[in-house]
Amino acid sequence: MSFFAVLLALLLEQLKPLPRDGAPQRALTAWVRWTGRNLDAGRAHHAWIVWTVSVAVPALLVCVVWLLVHEFSLLLALVLDVLLLYLTLGFRQFSHFFTDLRDALERGDELTARRLLAEWRRVDASELPRPELLRQVIEHALLAAHRHVFGVFFWFVVFSALGLGPLGAVFYRLAEFVARDGASALQQPDAPVNETLRELAGRMFSLVDHVPARLTAFGFAVVGNFEEAVAGWRRDAALWPQPNEGIILAAAAGAVGVQLGGQAAPGSAGATGGLPPQLGHLQSVVGLVWRSVVLWMLLVALLSLANIVG
């Protein structure tokens, strides 16, 4: 059933993508701000309480509801799986930015490309030279594909195989959201930053993402240049301060033969091998991601078939 849930959710998301700042995103932001405002008193142990209530409690509640629905009707359980995957996946939330950026760069409209990148990454991109612009687009697209697709895939399949439905997908998405927007989402705008909470959110997501990040990197190696991807993984992963991000980007760089990182990248200690980012690499990245999606879908189909046979 997990294969059909993932397939239907992907098709639904392609037909009717959720807006980036739509009602589900606003509701999620309101929820984590409420927990931060009411449960965070600034002490170290409060950070654990806030993170648990923000991330683990909603995921467990979803699991309980799904189990009750599953006892009543398998079809309704499938519908709930599809709905929650639709809300937690975000393929089109980043792919339309990527497509618009690629189109602007192909037209030579770098002003529009910088504006789109600034909107996507929420950073100042007004002074970026073209190679740096291309590098940031490629890196952010690869990481977004992992966090919005492959990471959700992994945890959904794991917990679905355990009979817990969409628990893993919801848990991963909440953990990623809190880690990514921890300072802004978990606290009031005028409140002092709880550094313990920020660090905890990042550390917990790093643990949650440990296995999925390595599977994504391995998938890139399988569907790309395997030898170069594995060599890049071993040689260049440490160039990025975040180990999980470094593994994904280093493997992807080797898989498509593009140079990523470099002194211009925040926190990066150097650049990978490969050619400097060029316009053609954007299409190579698109192909790499789609081939990885097909690979994951085949694996999910085989796991589902094994469960049925077993």
C-alpha cells in the first residue's frame, strides 16, 4: 500500500502543488510559535520540552488517528496516507523555483534569476556573479530535493513497514521545519533567541537525517557517475560544515561532474572537483533527481511486493 500512497501523492502534488506559504505552512508556523511562546522559558531543559511537543506529539497523534482509521477501513487509511504525504512532500514547492530560475538564465535574464534565488533562499543575491549564482541554484536544488522528497520517502516507508502509517513522513517534515526555521518559527519576533533550542533542533534533525542523507547520496551515485560520486563522497564531504549536506552535495557533484562548494559557499573549506557550474549542469541535475525518484519508487514497489508476498 505504501507504493500506491507515494505514487498517488506525487501525482496529486504535480497536478495541484501546495503554495509555499499556503494554509498548511501558516498553520505549521502558528503551531510551533505557540509551543515556543508557551513552553520555552529559556532554560536548557525547556528546549527538549518545546522540541518534543512541536515535533513528536503531532506525529504520534497522526499515528493514532491513522491506526484507528486503518482498523475501520484500509481504503480510508490509504486516503489518509496520500493526504499526509501530499502535505509533507514538496516536490513542486522547489521545482517551480528551479524551473523559473533555469528559464531566466537561459534567456540571459540574470536580474530575474537573482531575484528568484533571493526569494527562494531568502538571502541577498543581488551581487552574485553568474558562476556563483549557478552554484547556489544547483546546491539548493539538490538539498531541497532531498529534504522535500527523498527524506520523506525514507521515513514514510520505514514506519509504514512497521504498521505505523505516515508517522515517519510527518515526523521528518516537522523535524526539518523546526531545524530550518527554528529561530523564526519557535519564537516571537521580539523574544531573545534560545540558542539551546536552536542547537537542539539542528542536532535532532541531523540525527533524523543521518541515514536518509546517505541513501540519497548513494542513489545519486547509482543513477549518475558511480565512481566519481563515491570518490567525491569520500574526498569532499568534509568541505561543508554540515556532514549530511556535505555527503549529498559531494556525491552529486561527482555524479554530474560539476564543481560545488568553494570559498564563496558559506562555511565551505574548498571546492569539489569537476567543471565550474555551467547552464548545462542545471539540466544534468534535473535528470539526476528524476532518475533518483524512479530508483526510489522501484525500491518502494519491491518492498511493497515483498510485504504482500510475505
